[in-house]
Amino acid sequence: MNRFLTLLLAGAACFAAAPVMAQSKTLTISWWGFNGDKLDQYIVKPFQEKCGCELVFETGNNADRLNKIKIRDGAGVDVAYFTDAYSQIGIKEGVFQKVDRSKLPNLAGLYEIAKAPQGEYGPAYSIGRVGIIYDSAKVKTPITSWSDLWKEELKGQISLPGITTTAGPMMVMIAGGHAGVDAFADADAAFESIEALKPNVVKNFNTGSELVNLFSTGEISVAVAQDFTLAQIQAAVPTATWAELSDGAIATLNTINIPKNAANVELAHEFINFVLDPALQQTLAENGVDAPVATSVKLTPEQARQWTYGADVVASLKTVDYEKLNAAKDEWIDRWNEVFGM
């Protein structure tokens, strides 16, 4: 009887434990989903093998994904990828938690700009810049500063990013700088400067493909744009070049955060640290996925051509106060549309 009871209890214990053993750790990631095959090869499969877990995804644009996290009060997602403008909105609205930097040892090997771009919240895992691209076959005098955009010789040759794009509001900051003011403190002077620039502007663009088309058809020879568009433009117009600006391009950062009610915080930290690993950063940069933020990454000139890369380049970048920018954006959109008749 005793032996029977022992076997019966052991069997019951096995059945009780079976559901727990069958459960595997799951990490839910909110990201854009671009470069799906490469992300699967270099990030998803290797991390799943490393952690013995499953990765599931919520994809979409910044605004839609952030709104979903807000509706769920920071639940349902463990790791969230956003541009710095949108992660700042999430921080302000309290949907992200501060990260535990003791669990992110790979932070030590990053450029300073990437370690804590928004205080105690998530780091940047990739870096870009907003600057000027021009066709050197048509613009004979090299463009070397933001103020060159206002030169009379560029009349009817420029395309600006639409005000609702990532780079659009930065154009108001640039115009303020041209006028000698801080656009956040003196928007009137900044928009007077934009009015003065208007004769040089052919149209505003809203997508990278639209910008490539404007260059390839010869409608424009100059544009304010993000650097990830350069390779596509050069494929269509080989004489297109990135302007080396004495007053600095503007940094754009892609950040990675943990929502406040994430179910798997420990695993989320492990994933973030994995993404910041110098060896992975090297691989992603070499294979055209993301620009590196790890200082140890070494690229050939050809590999580096499409990226914001190197200590000198990164050190020259201007940063953006997104708390101020997000607060000013609605007014700036209205005023911009008045200038350009939208």
C-alpha cells in the first residue's frame, strides 16, 4: 500500500509539473520589422538559442506601436524600439521604466551619446544624422554649412523634409540658427528665416523614395535629409554627395526601452545587452542593418559610407532636446503649413 501511494503521488506530481515544464520563456518585442531576414539571422535566432526562449513581435510605425503600449498601460511588450522623438513621448507619458545599468555591461563600450540619451531610460542601439545631400555635378561650390541653403544660387533647387517627418521639425531649429536665435525661444524669427528660404525650395518630401525620385528626375539638386537615404540617392545619381558641415549635422538615435509593466524585465535587460554587444554591432554594420554605437566597431571606407560612423563624426553631431521639440511641434506644424500653403 505504501509503495502504491508513493507511486500515485509521484505520478500526480509529474502531471502537476508538466504544464510548468512545457512553458518556455517568451520575450515580446515591439519594433518596425524592417530587414526581417537579416534581423532573424543576426538577432532573433542567435538570441533564442542563447536564452532558450521564444521571441514574438509587435510591428508597425512609431506612433501606432507607442499608442498600443499606452493603451495597455505599459503591458504586453517587454522591449520597445523607437526613434528618440517617440521614446521621449513614452518617457514623458510614463509608459517606460528606468533600466538597471548594472545589467547592461556592454554600455561601457558605447559612444557617450548612446549610453543615456534620455536620462536613466533605455540606451541608443543605432545612430544616424540629418544633414544636406547635394548633386556635386550641379552644385559647383561645395556646401559646407547650414546657412548655405539660403544662397541665392540655390533658388528653385532644394527639397525640404515634410514637417511631420523625423527631420522636418529640425529644419525649424536650423532656420533659427541661421537667424541667430533659438527656435524654441523665438519661433517668429525662425519662421521668418523659413520664409526667406522659400524661393529656394521646390517642394517638401515625405518619404525616402519620393526624395530619390526628385533627385533622379533632376527636379532638385539639394535636400535636407537623413543619411540612410544617401546610398539610394547615389544609386540613382552617382554624383550625389553628403555635405561636410562645419556647424555639424544633427543626431538621430534609435532607442530601446522596457515598458513599465513588462512581464519579463530580466530577459529584457539580457536582450538589450545582447543588442549592444560589440561583435553583434560589428556584424549588423557590416551587413547593412544598423549603424554602430559601439566604439570598437571597425569598418572599411566602403562599409562605413552609408553610416554615421567614427569618433570624429559622432563627436561633431548636434543633439536635440526632444522634450522641447515635442512641446513645440504642433505649433510648428501649423506655421510651416502656412508658409508652404499646405
